[in-house]
Amino acid sequence: MDTATKEGKYIYCVIDSDKQLSLGPLGIGGRGDQLHTICFNGIAALVSDAPLGRYRVSRENSIAHEKAIETAMAQYTVLPVRFATVAEDEDKVKRILEKEHDRFKDLLGSIAGKTEISLKAIFKEGIVYKDILEKYEDIRVLKVKIAALAPEKSHNQRREIGRMVEEALQREKEIVREDILDTLSPLAAEVKTNDTYGELMIINAAFFVEKEKEPDFDQQVQILDEKYSQEVTFNYVGPLPPFNFVNISINTEDY
């Protein structure tokens, strides 16, 4: 964070409460600043004292930002506010809440009773390539054919095998990805698929699930986990704040 001498109010989220709350010394920056609310007409901004200035997107800052929102989410519906949103003072925060009151109320109503669940699925490296060799005869035959050849005499064939394996891996990923989405999407109000990373990741998705459907969603994830237990690792996390579905951008200079 840039050096700054003037204090402001760092805004983490907007919640469906008009209570004066103090939620602990969890403010960004590691100074022990108290999370507290600034209220207006049935809604509130969760804030902490913090220096005005630019905040680096570091692991420490990101964790502090998310932890504050998760703390509020334990009791209230939350509208996450974009990272590094800092207002000059409490009056500025109240002006934001006043001007955006109806929009924030509508958004809070639209996400009430829902929770975000994150699901990542990743092929197990040692297993998936073995399965591809067993499943794709053309790859297996070519691999056997060139096994006895010297590397300098089989360069093109080995490169062709690499291409074939890559294409087969993409097909296998798409098969499992579609199965996951076909199974889980009907249980979610919204689904967002994010970019995958690494050659073995099948899917990186967020599901916005009504709380009464969470047990069914959990059960279907367990069924998928059992179905693909030999070849796929599932990373299943939730409930989470709805970062993938609502993330309020506030330009404090407009208020």
C-alpha cells in the first residue's frame, strides 16, 4: 500500500442489517482495526478504519478482505464490494448507501437464501495417461511401433503421439466436464465456469445454490466423487460469499 497519512473507511461489503455491529479486529492492513457497520435505512456497509491510498493485490490483503466478508456472511446476506474500495469518511459511506439504497436492497433480496459453492475437478496425472493408452488404440499401437526405434529416428512419430495424447486428454476432460455440469447445474440458480489452469484441470466452476438444495447438491457431488474416484480429484468448497455472482464496484469519487 502506498504511504498515506489520512484515514478513511475501507468498505468490504453491504449487508441486510441496520444494526450497529462490531465484528472483531480483522481490518485490512494488520493493524487490528475493528470491523464495524455504518447504517442507512435498513442496510449497512461493513467497514474498518484504514489509510487512504492504493492497496496491493497481495495474498495478505486479499485474505483480509475475504475474511471480513466471510465473517459477516455467517449472520447476514452479503453483497461483496470490490477489493480496495476506500471512502474518505463515514459521511461518504452514508451518501453511497443513500444513493444506491434501492439497488442494494434489490440485490440483497435477489441473493438472499443462496450460497456460492466452488468446485474444481482435476485428473490424477499418473492415472489419466494410463487410461488414455488403454482407451485409444491408435495411440497405443503407434507407441508400440516406435518403442524399438532410436530417438533420432522417431522424432516425428513421438511428436505425433504427443499431439494425439493432448487431443485425447481434451476429449476426456470435456466428457467429465459435461457430466459434472449436467449433474449439478439443475440444482443451482446460477453457474459460472471460470478459466482452468494446468493441463489436468477439468473444470473450475462456481455454483449459486439455494440453501434448501444444498443437501441434494452435496449428495450429487459425493456421487460424482465416487464415480470418478480412480481418476479425478475433486476440490469442493463452500459456503462462500457470492464473489462470482455479485461484486459491487463503487467509485467513491462519484458520491
